[in-house]
Amino acid sequence: MNSTDTRLRKVTGGKVYASDFRPRDLAEEGWPADCAHALLLRSRYVDRPFEGLDLTLLPADLRPDSVVTAKDLPDPPYRNQVSARNVQALLPEGEIADYLGQPVAIALYGDFVRFRRAAQELREDTGPVIYGPPPASAASSGTDPGTATEQQTIEADLNEWTHRRFTGQVRQAHYLLDHTESDGYSVWNRGRTDTFDGTSFIRDERPDTEADQLFRSIEAETADPTGIQVETTTFTQQTDPAFLEPEAGLAWLDRTTGVLHMLLGTQSPHSDVPDILGLLGGPAHPTVRSVKLTSTDCGGGFGGRDKSPFPYFLALAAVFSTKPVRLAYDRREQFQGGLKRHGSAVRSWVRVGPDGLLRAVRSFIVLRGGVEANLNGPVLGLAALHATGPYRVPRASVHGIVVERAIPAVGSMRGFGIPQVVFNLETALDRLAVTRLRTDPIAFRLANVLRPRDSAHPGTGDVDLAGTPLRFHLANAEICTAALHHPLWTGRDGARERVSRRGDGTLYGVGFACCMEAYGTTQDSVYGAVRVTEDGRAEVWGQTIDMGQGARQSLEHVAREVLGVPTVARLGVVGPFERFAKRLKDLGAHTDPAVKISLSHGASSASKTAFFHGHVLREACRALLRLRLLPAARTLLEEPGLSDEVLLAAWHDGAVRLDGRPPLPLSALVRELKRTGRETYVLAHGYFCNGWSQATFRDGGVEHRAFIDALALGHAPEDDPAPLPPQGPLSPPPSRGPGGDTVPRSLYASAGHLIGVELAPRLGTIKVVDAVSFLDAGDALLPSALAGQVEGGLVMGISHALHEELPPETGTGPFVNLDRYRLARYADVTGIRRETVFVPLPAEGALGAGQPIMRHKGIGEATMTSVGAAVANAVAHALGHTDDRCWPTRTPIRLADLPLPTDGRR
């Protein structure tokens, strides 16, 4: 099944997403054909106890065949938790819910008709879920989330955090930077500051007096009224991923073998299996011996399926069902129980000198998270790291906190916390340039952007907020230069005047914003595998998931580039790579403390396909070519002395094509390998942390040096892999700074947006009419996929900036659907005059000397990160930049919040 067939099958009614499948479609794998159906019953309150279920309130024919509650999950073996913070999977009777929408029971129905009728009944009226009265303490303290608006709550949280009154919170992130001297304070030089305990910053479990002094110094500097600075407070709303396919899956416990089979669309297959085993009690469970997870393509993801709690409930339903079971959210259930994006409140002080160069940034970040841990910590860490953006800031003090509230689960939605801080910083810089410095906002940015190390001039280059030297390619200056000279920017004032002359009160403005977005997860452990077949084709396996971003097509393209043959990619693979990792751990080379190369199974999120998964797969294909296919070619050609260089130069379109000789195709080489019992399957592992790991392997007299650290040969993915021993020690990347901590990030993609908007007070609308995307993407693996990412990122950014807002009752019941959650519609975006400007990579690629030449960057998130801020800056331009009120301070941006002229003109 190739990627084109996958898309064709979907639009012609085939099985592609998890929601498409039924057990009968898996008959070849031994699944029974019959299917039960599961329905989650959820708590609507967080201020009163759940007292139990009264199913007699349902008509007799609509009562479930069985119900799973917390009583059915005794410890041991079960661990009734969905996170390390003791958030319970199913709420026990007598307890108050940890969060809105927490499941209290799983209802199981043996046939679809009864399930469908009962689901409709229960979704409209949850009378069978019984609650007690609110405790007197809750009633008097106003813990009901309805007693204060989300805006009031997060404003209060920000005020507290700005004065450092939140102490002892688990999830904090701090970056203090003094780059005014070579050995100044930074994470790179000193190590990470862990927390603030109410009195002092803490590093390595001890008070960090140097951090305290720097904090107070920057605080005093930004409190000085004689300097040039702006103080900016912004708010961004919580949003839903709103992906195409609500979460769905099938599961079946084969009680004869103890294997729990699961099929679902997930962004984290690598962690779902151990998490499920942990919930079930691991080896202590009386029935489940192992979990076999089959990943399907996802109908969108955007982080909403990354460590989602959905697989927990599917697994529990299967364990207590007598036959295969299907759990599938409808859209209202997805709104009620699916992961959301963090709402935010950010307050910053940005200070410049008389020369227009940045002097200091002070920033406080509050992310509104749920109580279920998910990825609150990593999202906060990345938001804090990006609080100073792509700019050279000599002194910075950035402090973030996740305030956990009893709201539906919050996760790692596209952008990973960065759009929230970019909205604050980029609107602040615009105000600073226009109202304080009276200069061009893009020229001001250009004078302050970070620039990478020049390989020809050692010691050059800037550092990021963590103090990490920027040793890899950046295009911040190129992005700003291109935007500065673009006709949309240079002609913005004339265009504003032309629209004003229409006489209908419409206002027009153009705004710019940019970002420098990290991609990857800083310690990226990546696996890939390839096998060639006798029919002259290749199969590849990868950890990543296709969510519509083109991951399958991209990996197929990588293999075709190297091997030159038709290729099929199988994604979301866990088993073969787990066995490979186990063998490597047993051998011990990777676990040597001096090496520090992680063998974990990395995420499929974080814009990783092109750069990370593509690289490791490419190295696997090259190893297969050098270690197996070229030796087979020498045998068949009866020329053992032919060099690799000659054979590689002659390798085209899946065959050795030497002058004067008939082509020697891949199919013939594979037959020769099989005749001699040689392997046709290769696994590889690579690790990136401020550079790629490296190793040398030897096989059959061939020495192979590659930017990976493990290589194994085999015949099939089901085999136990046999790793090739490395020749000499592994070469880990330079992952740590002088302070001893792992670098937070070192790979960045630059991006920016020029946005033109029309404000129509008489129509009550704000509409984007012009959009130019500037991207540092490198060479496109698949131009069509990249174009889709650019367009999709733009639309998502517009939707977040102008439209999306969760109703306050989200989580309290199945009341929210797309009729109440306003997304950008076709009419909102179809008339936009769009353009994309790509910044080319230099000849040495994204990494430069000493690293592989890599021509691709992770760009999926950067395509939308700066859109919201650019829209806000365009609104300010349309309003004439008359004062600070022209810049919107919260999303979604509403006309009612803007200082509109009473006559429709400025």
C-alpha cells in the first residue's frame, strides 16, 4: 500500500483511520468478528462528590451489559492512575473529581443498536450519574469554576506569579542570562535553575545566590523610569485541536495468549504500551501478558493525540469485555474529554538603549494547565526558552509556571507553548519600535536578531536564552531582510490610504512578526529500518506517525532517493525497535556513563520527520547498500576489485548500470543475498543532542562510518536483531555545556509572516486579506506536503487569532460542538492573497562542518507560530498606531476590544 493508495482509499470509503476499522477487518490477525461498544460516563462537577450510578433510571433495554468502575480496579494489580501525579483513571465513589469530565465508569454494550440509543440518552441526560451536595468548605470558598471567569482567574494568577508568590509549584521554568561577559550567567555556563522556593532560586538543591542577584539586578533595571522600554501583558485562550477524526480505537484481549491487541490512531505509540501496562499492573495482572499496539494514520493530531488518556480507557474496556470492543468519541465527547492547548497570561518588560539595541528582557509566563500531568512541564520549558524570541538580548530574566486547574486535560498542541509567548514579545517589539523609537518595526528587529556561528570565523555567533552557542544554521536576518523589502511592507501606508478612500469605514493595515522555533526534543533518539525484496522493492519502518503532514510520503521519498526503487512505509512501529534497544542495552556500549546516548523511543511530534526520521532512515539505506547490495553486485559481476566509489556512481534507479554491461537490478541482488543466506534487512539508531552521534562499523572487510550509533542486520522485523559491534568507542554528540546540563535546544527554524487585515466596523468583522509566509525550511522533501503545511499553519494561526474560543462549560458535559466552537471557515480564508518566500540553505546545509550535510528542517510548527502576533500588529497599523491601545492584548481579537474611530477613519 503506497501513500497515494492510502489517500485514494480514504476518499473512496476504504479503511485508513482507526475510526474506519471494525474487528472483522482484522480477521487475518485472528480477531473475532463480533464487537462490543464502550461509552465513557463522565463527571460534570468538581465541587461535589460522585456518589455512584443508578442505572435503574435508564429504560431497561438501554442499560449496559456491564459497567467498569473504580471498584473493579483493586490495587494490586491495577494502578488506577493516568499520570504520575495520582490523577485517577476512574473516579471512585465518594470522591470529588480531579478535573471536569473525569470518567466515572465505562459502560459496555454487546450490540451497536442498543449502544447507539443508550449513548444518545446518556449524552443528553446523565441522570444515572449521582452526585452529593457540595462540601460546605467548597461552597464557602467558591471553588466552583463558575464563580470566576477564566480571564479573571488567569489574571490573578499572573499577578501572583509576577510577584513570585506561587512557591512550591512542581512545574516551573527559569532562564536567567547575562551575556555581557564571556563567562556570564546562563544555563550553558552554570547549569539549570530548578525552581524558586519563595526565598531563593534553587539549583542542585542549593540556593543559587548568583541567580538571585541577577534577578534583582534586571528587576531594578526595568523599574528605572528613565530608560526606553515597554511593559506588555497579553492573554491567549485555551483552544481545541479540532482535528478531523475524533479519537477512536479497537481492542481485544486474547485470553488464550494473554495478548491485549489494540488498534488506534496515536502520536505516542512508544509510550502508550508501557503506560497501559503500568495501569494494568504489569506482570501482576492475572490475564494480560503483553500489549500489541497497531498504529493507524491519524485524521489530524496537532499534539492532541500525544500522551492522550484515551488509550487507557480503551485498554480497560477490553480487559473487562468478553469480546473485542470499540471506543469512539463523537465530536462532542472529543470537546469534553480531549486534550486542549494551554491558555496563557504573559507579562514582559522589554528595554532598549538609545542606539536601538535591546538591553534587557524580563518576562513572567503563566500557562493554564489541567491537573493531569500530560506534557505540562515540557510545554512550559519550551515557552520559557522562546520568551526572548530570535533576538540578541544581553540580559534576560524569564520565569514560567503551569497553574494546574480542574479543567479538561491540557497537552502539547501545535507550537508547544511558543505561540503564546511570541504573541507577547512580537507585539511588544512592534510597540517599542513604533511608539518609543519611531522607527521601522522590521528594521528594528533586523538590527537585533540572533546570528549563528560563522564556521570561517571561530568565536563568532550569538547564544540563545539558555546561553547555548548557536552553532547551526539560522535565517533570522534573512527572514527580516526579505520582509523589510517585500512590496506588501513597503507599500503598506499607501494601501491603507487606498482602502480608507472607499468611504465605507473599512480600515486596512499590515503587520509583521517572526520567530525562531526549536524543532525536535533536544535528546532525540530515533530508529529506522529498511528491507529490500525479491520483486525489486523496498519496505521501510519508522516510529513516526502520519497525521496528514506527509510523514509516510517523506520516508518513502528518502528511501527512493538512496535505493531508487518503489517503497512502502510502515509507521508507528514499536516492537522491532524495542527488541533492538534491548539488545543494545544488553551489549552495554550505549549505557556507559561516559557515552550518554539515549535509547528511548522518541515522540512523533515536534516537527521531527524530515530532519530526524529521514536522516536515520537514510543512514540505514546507505548501510544496506554498502554492506550488502554492493558486495552482492561484485559477486554477480565477477569483479571483486570494483570499488565502492565506482559502484555507487553507477547505482541509478535501483540498479548497477556500468558502461558496456547490462543493468544489474535490485531484484537480482536480493536473490543473490537470499541464495547465500545474507541479510536483506537493516535497523539503525541515531541520537541527536547538539549534534549527531557517530560510529564506525565493520562487516566482511568493509568499514562503514556513519552519523548513527547502532546498526543491525537481519532478515525480517520479527527477528531478534544482531547489532554490529562498533569499531572503537561510540562518538556521542557534544550535548552538555560547561555547567554540566544537557542543552535545552540547539536546532531552530526561522519563520515570519506579513499579514494584511481589513477591519470593517459596519460589518463587525476582522478579516485577513494578505499573507506572506517567510520560511527557513531548507529543501523540501515533498513540495506538495510542505505547501500543505504552510497553508494549514497559516489558517490555524488565523483561526486562533480571530475566531476560536472554548465555551466556559467545556468539560461539564457534551454540550460543545462545532456549532459553538468557531473555526476559520472557507469564506474567511479563500480570498487571501497568499505568497510563500523560502530562504535557501547554504551549501553545507543546516548543520555545517563536522556533521552530515542535511538539507531539511522541521518546519511544521513554525508555519503558524507568528501568525497571531502578525495579525495583532496589522490591526495596530490599521488603527493608525496612535497609542498603545491599538495593539490587541488578547486572543481571539475582537472589534469590541479595539479603540475604533467613531467615524470609521483614522
